[in-house]
Amino acid sequence: MEHKGNLLAGRVKEIRRYPVKSILGESLLTVSIDRRGLIGDRLWAIKNSSGKFGSGKTTRRFQQMKGLFSYKSRYDGSVPIVTMPDGLDYRGDDDAVNEALSKWLGFQVTLTREESISHFDEGPISIITTSSIQMLSQRLGEPVDPRRFRANILIDTDSTGFIEDDWVDRLVKVGPNVILRVVAPLQRCVMVNNAQEELQEDVRLLRVLAENHGATFGVWAKVEQCGEIAVGDETILE
């Protein structure tokens, strides 16, 4: 890929935001972006009594909590709404959400807003392309649903291959105002295998990525210029 001049990369096909880290989120037609990323993305998390946050893996900061993809989140204004596995909704500004989450998970937790340390695993905005989805689908031998990767932006492109790998250190203009700088490929973990909504668990996904693409998929970017993006917006490599 040439690094001179500008190149039409494609158009925004999907925008997804995850109000609560590591649970399912919401599909949007438009969203505002600030330096932190999509407004409200992964701004909340489920915290245990030891101060660790719910995740699909256990690290120094995170505790693996099974079944997190059975929960969904969306915003009502600035307030997160959490949908439990039984379909009941709880507002993030009502203590009843903590009681419900603790009951379902089987131990004491609270829904907590981000403070000084970011809830992001790697960076503010994650990006994947339809060409990478198509390439992975070919390697797997059947279609792969992009929801597996919980990306903020899915770009529809006519190109082929894992094209966003070549975007590292480049600027991507999304819509009329937003400019992102692609920083690095996204390292993937077992969460891509997990069942969610009607998608069944598929232990092959991470293995195929590890064997064919260094266990990475998509890229993450930081925000150089804030603004608003919408489904259908052009994405330009600068």
C-alpha cells in the first residue's frame, strides 16, 4: 500500500459501543468521538469486592467472570442500562443493578464508573474491515460474524486481505471531521471464541488466528481530531 497521498479505504458499515466493559453493547447509526474514544464506550465495568473488574480473562486488574456475554448494555442518555440474562433491565443509577448482578454472578459485585485508569485493554478505538472478515472466513472455511471481535468501527471495503495491518502509523479520516491515528494491531484472546446472542461458542477462531495471523485481528487507534461519525461515512487514509 502506498503511503503517499490519500486513499479511499471504504465506508463505515457498523458502529458499536460497549457501555459496560466485557458485556454486550449497542449498535449505533451515529456517535460523537472525543480524545477518549466513542463517548461512553467501556466507561463502566463490573467490579468485585477485591477491586478487580469483570473480563473474559484474569490479570492483575481483571477477573475472569463466566457468562458476561449473557448481559447487555445500552445508554439512556448518560445512564447505562444493563439487561440481565432473564431480559429484565436495570438502570446504572439504581442500586438494584448491583443486587441483580451479584445474584446472577453468584458473588458480590458493583457497577462502577471509570476513574483515573482506563478500562480499555489496548486503546481508545478498535477497527476491523470486511476484507479481514472475508479473509478469516476463508481460512476458517465458513462465514465469521464481525460481532465476535467487539470492534467499534467496521469498515466496508472492496480490498482483499488483512488490509488494516498496513494502516499502522497512518491517519484515517472518518467522515467530515474525525481523524484517527492507527497505533498497532489488536492482540486477540479467548473472548473471540465465546458464545454471544445467537452465535455459538467456536474454539476454532482463536486457533485459526494464532496459526495464520499471529493471534491478531484488526487495529486500535487513538484520536487526533474529535467530531462525529455515522454509518455510511467515507474513511480516507491520509
